[in-house]
Amino acid sequence: MKLLAKFSARAAMDGDGVKIRRIADFGNTRFDPYLMIDELKSDDESDYMAGFPPHPHRGIETFTYIRKGGFEHKDQLGNVKQIKAGDVQWMSTGRGVVHSEMPIADSDHGLHGFQIWLNMPAKDKMRAPQYRDSSEQQAKVLTNKNGASLTPLAGDWRFADQPESTVSAIISQSGYDGKLAAQLAGNAAIADVNLAANASAKLNLSQYGAVSIYVYSGAVIATYQGVQTRFTDGQLLVVDSAELVELVAADDGAGMLVLAGDPINENIVHMGPFVMNTQQQIQQAIADYESGKFGTID
């Protein structure tokens, strides 16, 4: 596995004072089509219970995955859903969404989840918004003989040494709930991979133009600049998608998100919740929101 770059998450706050860890790259887009990964992880309700009151978005897709706890989503389209542990949610904001995300009180388990931003190609940024979630479906899990398990969150996945065994996410390119396709921007595919102590897994992701690995627990062992290095939670590794992705856990195991996709390679102008291609488009987004064109949550 060839490492191209590495990032470390930084402590940040968003919403109404929610504490998060964030990795973002709105300039160099070294993990295009992905723009940002926010991780929310705490057993202290004061870190997250104020939540994310109503706010707008334009020009991005948000992909949310909950491992512990949950939140209630509301938007101007009329969607009201509780997203709980094991669920994923995909929202293609297009020309405009106003939504809120308020955590569900769960003092026994705390909250652990991720919100991932994907850029949208210019041709799609002003299309109608779309929404999907997996709250009524159960994800399938793929395991190998080396102590690895893989839960598909978006797209179709298989281990390199088990090409005959494929698991498809509920939100995937091949279909949603067997009925509706949910084509994520940049042909994105996301999986949650867990490795037992010293376990390993191999993934062939050469069909994608970009692959990144975000470690959220334990440690992954990889060779970087000729030296075998231990990468721990809160680090993102950008790897060469043309080479076999070899995941090896340290003696305390590892949990990680694997993010694949095809770079969009377009100019980005970012301001707060808006990601467009020109400064003029950003100013128009602000004007449209302030004039009420995004709608409101009832």
C-alpha cells in the first residue's frame, strides 16, 4: 500500500457548540471528491446535546453514519427521521436544503458518528435536493478468515481474496432498497472496516481514482516514506488507488472508514455551508437563503 499523504484531525466546534474532530481540505482537494470529515465522539452529553439547529447547505452532499447514539433529522422537504446506531443518511443538497440535526439523549452510550461532505460537480449543484436513509434496513457485513469485518455504507464492496463475495450497501450505486438508485457524487463508496488485534484485510479499489482511510480507533500499521509507521485514531491516510490496499491492525485492533471515489477536479469556492465554483455563485447562495428561497422547517 502506497501512502500519498496524511492528515490529522483537529479539535473544532460547530452547530450550537458541538465538539468535533475535523479534517477538511477545501483548497488542494487532496482527497477529492471528499471535502471534509467530522467525527463526533463523546460520552459527555454536554459535548453534543445542543446539536445543530436549522442551517442551510448548497452544492454539497452530506453523508452521515452513526455508530453510537443517534439524532433526529428535520428538513424543509418534510423529512423527519431518527437516525440511530448502524444507520446512514445521504442528502444531496443541490440548490438548497435547510435542516437541523438534534442528538437523541442516550446517557448510557454517548454519541459516536461521522458527517462527511462530498463536493458535487458543477452540473449538479443546482438540481433539486434528494434524501435517503437506511433507518428501515439492516446493513450486511462481510468477514474474512483473517479477523476483519466490513460493513458497506455506500457502494459495493468485497475483499480482494474473496472476489466471489460482494456486499452492497443500502445506499449504493446499484440501488436503494432495491428500488431507487442513489448515485453519490464522485461515484463515492464508503465502508466501515474493523480489524481484530493483528488482523488484516486486502481491498482492490483500482476502479476508483482516489482512496482514503480514516482511522477512528486502535491503530493501523503501514509503510510511509520507507518506514513502517503506526497510524492511530484521528488520522487520515491518502493512498494510491492503483495499488492493493492492505490494512493491518496493531495489537489493539483497529476501526476505520475507507472512502473511495473519483475526483471531480473542478474549482471550489467555499463559504460556511455553501460550496460552489465561483465567488458570484456563493454570493447568490447567500442572497437566496436570506430571501427565503431555501424554505423553512415547519
